[in-house]
Amino acid sequence: MSDTTPRKTFIDLCLEGYALLEDIHDYIDEWHESEGHISISEYLGMEAGEYNAWVEEPSVLRLIVNAKRNQLKFDQVLSDKAAYSLAARSSSPEEALAIEEWLRKTGRL
């Protein structure tokens, strides 16, 4: 990839099926080792609010990716009760409960 070719972000690669959600820490390590001058949220392909939510509650990563896949704003996903069904698609009942608990704790649900 040349310097003028934009690199694919972690989120891009997830959407294309080339990265798994659990690979995020590998991409964070890459960012730490890079000499680029972009924020970690930009490097991962997240908006600042998405990144902050992920840091606060890592299980929302699935919601972030699903919002991007469906071309929705993350805040819209969090505020739209119908979109909470995305949490039901989590990899485990525990993850769905963790997301629901976080949404309630932060006043988003």
C-alpha cells in the first residue's frame, strides 16, 4: 500500500470478514507501534463517541460494527429501542446482559 492509499481500519476489516471482534487488541498494538499521527479511534475506524463507549463497555463493539454495517449512527442505535435487538445477536447471553446493564447504567435505556 502506498502512502497515499488509505489503509483499511479494524472496523473496515471486520465488515469485510477479514478481522474478528476479538482481534481489536492486535490493532491497538499496531497503533502503538505505528508512527502515524492519527487518533486511536480513527485508526480503528470508530468515531470518538464510539471509541469512548467501547472503552467504557467493551461488549458494545458488536453494536458499533452492526451500526456501521447498517449505516446507522451509533447514538441512533443506542437510542432506538428496536435497535436493542442487536444486543440479542451477541455471542452469549452474558454479553447481551452486560450490554443491557451498561445501557441502563449509563441512562441510555
